[in-house]
Amino acid sequence: MTIVQSNSLTLQNKVDFAIIFRVTNANPNGNPLDGNRPRIDYDGIGEITDVCLKRKLRDRLAEHGNAIFVQSEDRKTDQFNSLAERAKSVLNGSFKSPEATRVKACETWFDVRSFGQLFAIAGEKAKPRSGNGAKTDSAKDSVDEGSADGVSIGIRGPVTIQSAFSVEPVAITSTQITKSVSGSTTANGKRSSDTMGMKHRVDSAVYVAYGSMNPCLAERTGFTDEDAATIKALLPKLLENDASSGRPEGSMEVVKVVWWSHPSKSGICGSAKVHRSLKVNSDGSYNLSEIEGLTPEEIDGF
């Protein structure tokens, strides 16, 4: 793969990080296959998916003026209604050169050069040039010049984030709710019946998520030390401006971000060993085991 050029040096040192956050009377990540109950594993350990965490980080990055490719509908900053529209417009609709596409995409969007992206774009429907509608082999092969073949171009990003898991099994409270206002009227003009529903919440829990930044993959996407510093500054604010009915303001907070910057591209040791050096307790306190040559930076939540 062609290395993406950048005005500044790509990431020079391997980075590992951890995010410790507290949940109080909130639904941190509902499971749509389980009535939107908070996600748990078979042992009752709470889970927040990596996709959910990256969605929050993308939102924080966009709020600080960074161009984002994967935008949710309620946070959209441009006029495009789909990823395909955004990709075709910004990349000039040409995917004939996969390398050029990768370079342009990484230069344009912060999340692409950070997390990577699969550009799977369906081709336009081929139309026969002849107007007689005959379905011959020659008609199939003769298409309008404006049509394009579908493409699938993958980009591996240097930043990976694991799903977050609670330190201990979580207690989930389910509450019956009633909508007593009339949402519509019946055929005879009377008020419609009340609507019943359920809301679920985690009463109190501490979650931990781990992540890493790989300098070798950073060379391929143009992810720089400056990009890493941007993510580092936003991780303590990860849960801000993210309130909803199930996650009221103040119900979720980042307690601490632990940041390990290795002195080389290959790192002192593997990420698994670094992550194991952090032991988090159920009250949010933690202990850090010493790794020779690696000094963790402890950053308070926002």
C-alpha cells in the first residue's frame, strides 16, 4: 500500500490508553435485540460496544471542527444523505485508482485515517446504448460512459478501541412507563388509549475500555502525532454533549484516562501486557503496576 504523505510526521511512538467511566441510573448502550435493555454478557457484566464508543468520539471530533466521514443523521454537518453520496462527492466520483482513493480519503476525513474505513460503493446500473431494448450480449457489454463499476476499497486504521466492560456484574432496573396523552384520535373522535412501555437503566457501575495506536499503520493513513494529541484531549470529554432520555446529563462521566506513550514505534511490550497493568476497582479507584521504561499519564475526566 502507498504511504500517505502528510505535512507533519506520522505517529512516532506506539500509544496505549484506557478510559475509566462511571454510569449512574442510565442506559449506556441499549441492545435492540433485547428490548433496548443495557447490554450484558452471560455473567451479567455490562458491555458498551466499540462501535458505540467510536460514535461518541466521532461526535466530539466533529464538534471541534474535524471532518468526519461516518456521520449520524442528527449530527450531520453537510447535505449528503448517505455515505455513498458523501464518498462520491468528495472523492470526485472516481474510484478507478484504489491508492488515490485511499490517499484522498485519509487526507480528507479524520475518522478514516484514525479508524480506517471500508468504501463499498455499488455501481450504477448499466444501460444499453441501443434503444430497441434487446437483451443481447453486445447490449450488455455496451454501456453508457457515465456508468461505473462498484468498488470495495478497504483502509486499515491505526487507532483501535475495545468494547468497554463493567468491573463487576451490573444491576438493571426496568420501569413500566405510560404515555397518558392522546397520540391520535379514534374513528369516533375519542381519545386514544394509553400507551405502555418500558425503560431500563444500570443503577451504578464502573466501566473500562482499552485502546491502542499503531505507528506502522499510521504511516499508511497519514495519522500524525497531532492527530493522536487531538484524541488524547477529547477522551476525557467523551461523554459530554451526549445526553438522551436514557442517558440524562450527569448520569455518565469519564473518571480517568490513562495514557501510555511508548518510547519507540514497536513499543516496550505488547498492548495486552500494558492493559493488564491497570486494575480498576468497583468504586472507580485503580492501581497501576510498573512497567520498566513506560510511564503512564493519568488524566482526570472533564
